[in-house]
Amino acid sequence: MQMPLTSDKEGFHFRNMSEQQRQFASDNYAGVCPEAWASLEAANHGHAEGYGDDPWTAQAADLIRDVFETDCEVFFVFNGTAANSLSLASLCQSYHSILCHEYAHVERDECGAPEFFSNGTKVLLVPGADGKLDPDAIEACVKRRTDVHYPKPKAVSLTQSTELGTVYTVDELQAIGCRAKHLGLKLHMDGARLANAVASLNVAPKEITWQSGIDVLCFGGTKNGTPVGDAVVFFNHELAEEFDYRCKQAGQLASKMRYLAAPWVGMLSDGAWLKHAASANAMAQQLCQGVGELTTVSIMFPCQANAVFVEMPRSLIAGMHERGWHFYTFIGEGGCRLMCSWDTTPEDVAAFVSDLKELSA
């Protein structure tokens, strides 16, 4: 079911956070996971060189190379907006265009940052079922016009997992990668929730990144348990040339870089990143099953990662808000996004479903 997105993030009425500590609004609400916190604390002793010349940054970058089983260039920035915008800018000139899904975060939720940091590269929107692009839609957009008066398509941006909670399969990504190469396009992946996609598909990370043709990945950590900072991973080394200068100019070169990098050491050393992602996915499946049993609620999209999209009456939405539940309602008339986090528990899910059942009755 496809419905138009709107910006209806309406007012919320919720209890004191001491009474209701976990919510289903965003995985950004969750705190720092124990592994990331311990690593950050360990880094907070003594002096270390600044601007990324410290051992923590080097170790984190090496761990990312181990995760993807390839040599790659790694840069740490403060957030996903910077990661996406600066990496896309490295793929394009100002007279180029970036193709992305019409619901993509880089178009709807970055306040024009990709266009700003690329000095005006245009973002072109491509439709697709369940939040996914397909090769034919990409090619149709590329061939829509080929004259000099039109911003020349240069890159494709994919989101994994998607803004609608779905996951590109290996075959789907390889098909897009093959078509993009045929069309002379570079591939960018917004991997804010890449961990959830890897856990969902149960594949090696390399299979859904560089082996599928991804040139640059924005590897998200904050939605999976780190306190701050995302990693920009260039599988295409040539595209990483002078990227450090982009980071500096954009205010993204952290003077105490170890505090961005150290949490990644804790997350990646013993597989905590996948453990937490798998837990969030499992909670989403449990939540999807629970709310799916209600006749007053309908599931809008396949639940394949850590998000559940449901449609429910406005009165039911208002009732849940009155009971202290915080979740976003920005899809069509009554569409709601319920997002599970690394620390969501079965008890959280049960409490939410129980309130839904009571109000539905």
C-alpha cells in the first residue's frame, strides 16, 4: 500500500519520562549501548593525538575494513546528514543530478543539505513500491532527457533498510548495481540502518555493499547504539580523494576524533552491532504480530527490519498519545511509524499492544 507522505508530526501528550522511558517514535531515542559506552569510557584516559591521528580511530577504521572484508577508506563525521551530504557531493558536480526514491531521507529530511554541500546538484525523485528503487525506474529517469539543458544524472542513492522499513535483497541490489554501471552512474548507500538490513538478510555485509556495486556507504551507528557519529566508507578509493578536506570545510573534522571512533570499537569488536540490530528486528516482528491481530489496525508495508508501519483511526492514535505513547504519524491520513530500538524489550511491546487492545475495545 503506497500513500503520500506528509509532514504531520502532530503534538504529543506523554507521561514523565521516568514513568515511560521507552518509546516507539525513533531508534534515536534510545541511549548508548553498553559496549559502545565501555569503549568510550576506555578511550577517556590520558592524552591522545587529535584530528583522527589517535589509535582508537585507526582501530575503528580497521574493524570496519574487517567487517566488509576489503580495503576501504573510512572517515568519521558527526551525523548522518553530514555523511550523506558530503559523500554525495564527492560523486557529483553542481550540474549533475542524484537519483533517489521519492521517500528517501536525503530528499525529505536533510533540509537541502545534499544540494547545499554539492553547490547545487539537483535531487531527482524516482517512485518505487515499498520504498525501493528498481533498475527500470532508474533507467527511465536517466533517459527522460539527455540534452544539455537538463541536470545530468550522475549518482543513485539507495537507503538500506528503506524509509518504509523494507530491505533490499542481494539480488535486487546486484541488479541495480549492474544497471547503474551500464548507465555510468555511481552508487551511494544511506546505511543509517544497515545493521538491521544485514541482520534481517543474514548475509555478509560485503554482499549488500561493494560486491553489489556500492561505491560509497554511509554506515550508521547512532540508531544502533552509539552516542554520536557515522562512518563514511569509500569502497571506490578514487572517490575518496581530498574527502578529508570536505570534512574539514564542513565542520566535520572532530578535534577529539577518538570520541567519535571509540564507540565503533566496542560495537564491532565482538559483533554487538549485529546482536543489537537483530534484537530490534525481533521486537519489530513481535510488535507487527501483536498489532496485526487487531481489526482496527492494518499493516501498511512488509516488516523486514526494525520498523512497523500501521494505519489506525485518528481516535485510536489520540488515545495512545494520551496514554503516553510517542510515535510519529506522518504517512497519509492515519499512517503511523512504530520504531524499535536496540533496547526495546518484549515487555515494551506487550504494554503497547495491550493499550491498543484496550482502546480498540
